[in-house]
Amino acid sequence: MNEIFFSPIMEDAEIIRLSESVGQGLSPCAVFGMSDSQKAHLASAVSSGRPILFITWSNERAERAAEDMETYLGRETAVLPAREAIPGVRTGSSQSAMERAEVIYRLLEGTDVLAAGIDALLYNFMPPALWRSAAVKLDHASRISPALLRTRCLNMGYQEAEAVEKPGQISFRGGIADIFPAGWDNPLRIEFFDDEIDSLRLLDAASQRSVKKTGKRRHISCGRIVRQGFEKGADMLPAQLAAYEKKKRAAIIPKALTRRRISFSR
């Protein structure tokens, strides 16, 4: 935290009282009459190193707030984009889903300052444990076959292409796999020797040529949906529907009998 940004406002008695209330976990604390830039400034000042969820009206305002808070705090921030709506398609675009998935994974990895427009938060999210289990961790010590990696990527919402040119695409050719995760500047090329990873390289998406080798562990995060465990849920669905129908009939029949008795007595 850069104290030079906060020392002037932290001399105000009301701001000090607000900061103390936040520190004690008292809520809600309401502040009125502030501009957008002042809101990001105040949130950063009273956070005292705590995680921040900054909710605003639009994705554009969220991006500006995230930039401001990153300057004030000196910490990495993230912006959760809204789902891109496609007419007639309930799930939205694949690109939008991949971008949201990458931000969620960054939060699981430790980023604790998030800005979001209100429409980006109007959807349920999968449990954190499911996100973590879905991610594929790759390094030179990893053992995974190209076929299994391809299956896991497809299950996570990636789409196959002849060449990876945009996030969310994968391409498998024998012992070489190209994957372009959302939020990355470059796709990743994985070269296999049997079921072992022989090399990891970053590619230039335009030329499809290697940019540089990478030795650190890389994470391929979940995209649209995680299908693990869905088969078990599908097997349970018929029994649950039957139980619901039975309960529904039990609730309807007494009402029908009551109406008949009332009608008969008249």
C-alpha cells in the first residue's frame, strides 16, 4: 500500500471512523456523495490489506476502478467481465466464458482485489474445489497423454481448430498440442515424448512460431463448464423427478376431494 495516496484523507475523523468500522467487521457502512474515482480511492484506503470486491454499474467502470486500485494498493487486481449475450443462446459466447474462467482461476491463485459490473455477478458459480480440480497443471514433471489432455480440454469448453489463433482454441497433431487459454497473450505449445512433457513453449499466434521456452508450471483453467460428475447427477435425476411427482400428487388430491365434499354438501 502506498501511504502517500491515503495520508490526506486518513486525517478526516469520519474516514477514520469508517476504517475502524470496516476493521471490526461492522456492516453495512454507507458513504454518499462520492465520484467513481473517489470510491476506488476510499475503498483502497480503508481496506487495510483486506480483500476487496468493488461492484459498479458497468464493465467499463469496473476496469477503471481496478486500474485505480492497482495504483493505490500496489497489488494485482482483476476485472470479472460480464457474460456476452448471444440472441437465442442461453450460455453466451465461448470467448466470454473463457475470459470469466481465467479471472476466477486468478482469484483462486491469490488475487484478492476484484472489480465487477453488477451484471457480471448475476450468475451462480461452481464451488472453488471444483474449479481447482478442473484445472490442468503442466510442467516438465507432468505425465499426461496427448489424448487425455485433449479430452480434458474439450470437457472444459475449449474448441478444436487447425491453428490456435484466439483464446479458447486447441490444436492437437500427433505429439504436439497447442492450447490458447483465456487471458494469455500467447498460446502454449506442448511437445510430448510418449506420456511425458518434453518441452513447453509460448507461440506467436500470427506466425505460429515459438517465441520462447518456459520452464515454470503452467495452468490450463476451466472454460465453459466442468462435466466431471454430471453422469452421476443424471442417473439420480429420474428418481428425484419421481419423488417430486409423488409429492405433488399427494398435495393435489386432498384439495380435489375437499372441493367435491363441499360441492356435494351444497
